[in-house]
Amino acid sequence: MDSTGMPRLTVLGTGYLGATHAICAAALGADVMGVDVDERRIARLAAGELPFFEPGLPELLAKALDSGRLRFTTSYAEAGAFGDVHFLCVGTPQRPGSDACDLSYVDAAVRSLAPTLERRALVVGKSTVPVGTAARLARLLRELAPAGADVELAWNPEFLREGHAVDDTMRPDRLVFGVGSDWAEERLRAAFRPLLEQGTPVITTDPATAELAKVAANAYLATKISFINAMAEVCEAAGADVAALAAALAPDERIGGACLRPGLGFGGGCLPKDIRAFAHRAEEIGAGRAVAFLREVDAINRRRRARTVDLVRELLDGRICGARIAAWGAAFKPNSDDVRDAPALDVARTLHGLGAHVRVFDPAALDNARRAFPELRYGRSALDAARGADVVVLLTEWADFRAVEPDALAGVVAHRRIVDGRHALDAARWRAAGWEYRALGRA
């Protein structure tokens, strides 16, 4: 316990989730220790260097380090001695060759921490895991920790949106506490005291329900996105306009306009693998039929990528091989440098594989894109990537791309053809400027 009465926190894993949680917790007044086995990452964070792009977080990191409330280590022994509440924030990627979740990093973190816990402590899972993981880890902690049953496990799922992580952490719309005792709830309330004092609602439940809260939220979000993209397929067949259809649905309070935006679909390191792992786990526990629709949600999302390539092919009268194509965007979403399962790069790679000369530009994700796909070519700016292009394809809806003037772009391309994969541009304006404009779900 520190001088403010808040418990001392450790954060196990300093990737996107862990670093964000550690930095924001320190900014809110807690004494925090970030822990990771990656010595290079720990050194960068300790030097004030954020290893990923997230608006607003570098400034908070500098302030937290200057305050003395945030430090980093590779030593689990140091973390065990320091912390009262230990947050588990390691990655849970998709298992190679399977839809299942890979829990090896979670297990390794618990097995490394547990032998260092010699006094009463709370371990709190934040990683996205299959339901039932908390119960298994609780048993493992009791077996391995010297303090035995004095070490409890709770679950506090994260609901971060990349590009908005600081706001989502400092001003969340809710906190979910999955606990097995009054003491565990009290410890969590103490750890999040600044947020509770500002009126953040708390939903207190059991650990299994807390685990499901995250994957269920992602499943619903993915379903809503794929629903409007399924309607885009129908609109194309019917000669209708999916953007107008979405506008007609949004005012209905039972539906709402959030995430009802048609386009290329979702990607990133969370949503695709989380819905696959959810469906896989539901099948394991005998509830597979209840979420069988998630397989089609995933399939609809994948089809949007192929259909975007089709739009390019149509603009080129079927001749993709040898065409010069500007791909605007590499990150899976704007305000991020995350290229995991990025629809933008999937489309760019497919076009390249079909023989096109593809040149990519992204305001933040170029370094990650180059590492993932060195076979592609990359531009220095949106206009540079588009120089001499036969088709421009907008794949990530960065504000930089929306701000490009049609006439300015016309001055560098070979042909005025654009595919708006994100419904980010004003179609009437671009057509009025002499552009052939195509978008998913628009006849």
C-alpha cells in the first residue's frame, strides 16, 4: 500500500494493453511496476520511448516516469515483492493452425509470478481469454504460490479501442469486476479508486461472466459491422445504396448508428481472432450452435476484402496485371500503427500477387508494414504513392486521406479512378471533379 492508500500495482506484460494500463494507472496516482521478459521493450519504456503508436500516450509516459510513480523491470521476483495487486496483461494470439486462443503467454506469466507471492495478494486478469481460464489459473496460483489460498484471482476485462486507448482507460464507460470474495472486490475498488471517484459505473459479477463480457462485446461489435456489410452485398445486387440504407437504420434507437458504417470490414489483433476463439470455445463446452452465426460473421468480413479487389478489377476492365495502384492505408484502422490482420494490407498484397505494381502509404504504420510485407513498395506521402497510378484505393480512413483535394490528386495520377474502401470520401464531390468513383455497396 502506498502513501495515498492505494495498493501498489504491477502490470505483467507491457505490450499495447499492458503499457497503456501501467502508464494510465500511474497517471491516476498509483505506484506501478511494469514487468516484461522482453529486455529491449523494457529499456525503451524506461527511457520514455513508446514501442507503438497511440495518440496522447507518449506524453503520459513522460509525466509518469518524471513523477517516480512508474518503473519497469524484467524481474518477477521484484514484482512479487513490490505489488499488492498484479494485473495480467499479456497477449493471447490465435493458436497456429487453429481458431483456438493461445494461452501459453498467460500460463507462463502466472507460473513466473506465483512462486514469488509470499503474502496476501490479488492477481487480476485483463487479457482476453476463453471462458473457464480464470478458474484454471486460480487453481494454479493456489498450487504454486507460497501464500497459497491467500492469493486470489479476479478478472477485469479491458474494452480499449486502438486510437482511443487513453480516453478509454482514463474515462471508461464501465468497469467490470469478476470476483470471488468481498476482499477481492475491495482490492479492485481501491486500485481503481480515482475512476470510481469520478463516477465510473461498476458491474460486479463472477470471473466467468467477466471473461464472457469481453468476448461477447467483441462478438456483438463484429456482428453489427458484418451485418451492414452483408447489406452492402444485397445493395450491389439490387442497385441500392448501402450508405443511404445505414442512414435510414441509424435513427432507430434499437439499432443505432455506431459501428453501422459499411466498408472493408474489421481487422487488427483482437476482433478477428477473438470471435474465432469464442466460437471454438463455445464448441468445446457444448454451446457451439448458439454462436454458429459467428462463422458467417467472419466469412462476410473476409469477403469484403475480395470484393474490394473486384472493384479495382472492374475499374481496370479486368486488367490488374501490370496496373499501377496506389494503396492508401496499411494499419487496420486510423490513429494506429497496428497491421495485424489489416484489411488494407491484405488487399494490397492480393493486388500485388495478381501482378499489379502496388505502392502503399500510411501516416503511422509504414515501418510495421515494411516488416510484414517487404515485397510491396512504399511511398513517402499520399500523393507520392499515387504518382502515375491507374487506380487509387483508399483502405484505411485516415483524416489525411479525406483531406486530399480531388484536383490535387488528379495532377499526379495517370487516370482519375478511385475505390473508396471505407466510405470516407464525398462521392458526389469526387465524381463532379471527373473521377470514376466506386465504393462497396454502391451501385
